[in-house]
Amino acid sequence: MALDTEAKFFQRFRIENTVILSFLNLFPLLAERKAITNYIQQTGTISLRSVLPEVRNIEEAIYLMKMEYLLSFEQGQQLKKLLEVFYSELE
């Protein structure tokens, strides 16, 4: 059911597939950054950083996704808007 809601949201705003993929891969890292960092520190499993990079803010998130998915400027702007909307819900 939640996936249906998300799909409709992305379709309604005509979000490009690459941007959706970037968002879905990145947002959990941004949303859970404190929990991930605490876990790594408590367990001493520094090697997890290679698969769970610390994403400190939206700008860093966009930079990482531009490198990973070669996002255009417009796609980067779409991703930024998505992250701002969803990240503001967490704060």
C-alpha cells in the first residue's frame, strides 16, 4: 500500500526514474544517519562505512547521487526538492 502511495506521488509530480532511484537509495542514509553512526561506533564495525556512507546534509546527498547516477542539473534540482520535502518531515 505504501508503495502505491509513493508511486502515485512520483507520477503526479512527473519525477524522472533516475531521480526516483537516487532518492530511494539515498533517503534512508540521510534519514537514519545518526542511528547508523551510533551503531558503527558502538560495534566498531568501521567497514560498514563502505556500504553505508555518512550523508550529513542534502547538498552532500545530491553530490553523491550526481556522481553515482550522473544526474543532470535538472535532475539534481528535482532530487533536491524531493529531499527537502521529505527531510523537513523528519525534523
